[in-house]
Amino acid sequence: MRMRVAMLLDNAGSMAQDGKMSAMPTAAKNLVDQLSGLVLLAGALDAQNRWWYSNASQIDTRRKKLRDDAEAASIARAASTRSVQTVWG
């Protein structure tokens, strides 16, 4: 059976409780490792409600942090954790 899975990672204030925020990268990577492949969407920040950002530079800073965190977790954009025949853009 073929399935498409979307993962939305919550970074709200409640995630700071009980070590949930610090455990999230490992948990997300473990899930990705079980899947056949991964495409990291460059526009992932657009899924968030950004009303708290006051200017474009704050959005750019957050987008860079997301990219840096993904690279630190060995998740490359449009890369796979295993063999992927096709990467959708």
C-alpha cells in the first residue's frame, strides 16, 4: 500500500514543557528513518501562522534556522533516507 505522510512539527510554547521540544528532532528523524524517503519542502514555514513576526528579516531568520536544524539532523532538502526513485517538487 502506498501512502503519503505529512509531518507538522509543533513549536508552540507548550512544547517546551517536559522536554518535548528537545525530544522532537530525534523523534522526527526516527519516523523519517522508517519511511522510504523524504522531501523537505522549502516553503514549510508558510504552513505556520506568522502573525507574531514583525518583519521579513524575522521570517528569513526562522527559515534559515529550520534549514540549519534539518542539516544538523542529516536531513537534506529533496534527499532521501533510503533510495527514492522520484522526488516530487
